[in-house]
Amino acid sequence: MQDLSKFNLPPNFRGRSAIYVQLWWLVQAALFKTSPQILYGWRRFLLRLFGAQIGNGVLIRPSVTVTYPWNITIGDNCWIGDDVTLYSYANINIGGNSVISQKSYLCTGSHDYTDQAFSIWAKDINIGAGCWLATDVYVAPDITIGDGAVIGARSSVFKDLPAAMVCVGSPAIVVKPRI
């Protein structure tokens, strides 16, 4: 079992100082989440201000939660829906024209349950161009989803998924070609 008194955050794990992280969380709470729905440009600006690489025409809802924007890259014309969490301890890369629907959770970090110190680790998530993650999809760390894939509602992605396929379930499996 874990002994949390032995836990130590790895050096530079957050990628920025604790003060910078707290400043982002304050800005997110006070200026990002309270912004009117139509102010997509304002939210893009705030994310870019904190190091996110956000393409043109990206629509991000005010209820989105971004842990560390400096680890986020979103291509042109993407939609990030209500209550999406981008748990970005490592990089999250979303290709252009992709949709991450409401309540989805992209999680780049976890803990080593076999380590008594319950050490934390993080690995990138890569979502291809033209993908659709339907409502309430969970994506685990170290996952790549190929271009044009569709991930069905309430699916959980624990292994890489191929391009241009419809995938559903927990764990998500390929069920048919998209077209």
C-alpha cells in the first residue's frame, strides 16, 4: 500500500513555478470560467497568454478546465465542449477540425500504485485531425488516436486507436470504419 508521507513531486513536474501555476488557476477561475459563452477569442487569448498553442477558429467553452495551458496544442477549427477537462501534466495535442465533446476527460498523469511513495508520472496524449470524441469520453495517458477516428459516448480509451474508425466501449474497441 501507499504511504503518502513518502510522496515527492518530481522536480519541474508542472513545467512552471508554483507561483505561475497558481496565477493560471486564479486567471482561469476569475476570467476564463466567468466569461460569456460567445467570448471564444477571449479564452483563446488567455490560454495563449499562458503558453498554449491554439489554432484559428477554435471554440472553447467557458466551463472547460485546463490544468497547465503550456502543455496544450490545439489545431485550427476545433471545438472543445462544456465541462471538458484537459488534465495536462504532459502534452495534449489535438489535431485540426477535431471535436472533444462535453464532459470528456483527457488525462495525461497517474500514479505508480506498486510504489509505496505513490510516485506520479505523466505521458502525452495525441488526438489526430478530424476526430470526434463524443460525450463523456475518457482518454488515458500515453494514447494516440488516429486521424478521423470517432470515439463513442462514454467510451474509455486505454490503448491507441487507428485512424478513420468508429470505436466504442470501455475499453474502447474498433467496431467499423467511419466511412
